[in-house]
Amino acid sequence: MEFTNGIFNVIKNKMNDSAILALIYTCGHVIIAMNVVYWMTGASIWEAGLVALVEPCINGVWFYILHRIWTKYNERKT
């Protein structure tokens, strides 16, 4: 347990909140997209995984940029 907590603390200290949130969002998006492609098209799990990696990764970058802009905007308001 101490080892796991240590790893998460190192990651948290090295990354800002926007990057952590974008990473978690992207991982969830990949899993969801892979399942949607698999169930809707009948593609193999490997094909669905490949297709599902491209779009969520682009969305993850977009979310990171959006969150950074949003954070800076809110800091200026206060």
C-alpha cells in the first residue's frame, strides 16, 4: 500500500491537475470508444482498440488545452 501511495504521489507532484485529469479522461475514453466500435461494428477487439486509440488521444490533448485555458480564465476572475 505504501508503494502504491508513493507512486501516485510522485505522479501527482510531477504533473499538474490538468494533465492528471486529461490522462484519466483519455484512458476512460479509450475504453468506452473501444467497446462502442467493437459492439456496433463487429470489428475484432484489436481493430476496435486501434480505432479507439486515435480519436480519444486527440480528445485528451484537446481536454488538456481546454482545462488549462479554463483554469487561467478562472484565476483572472478571482
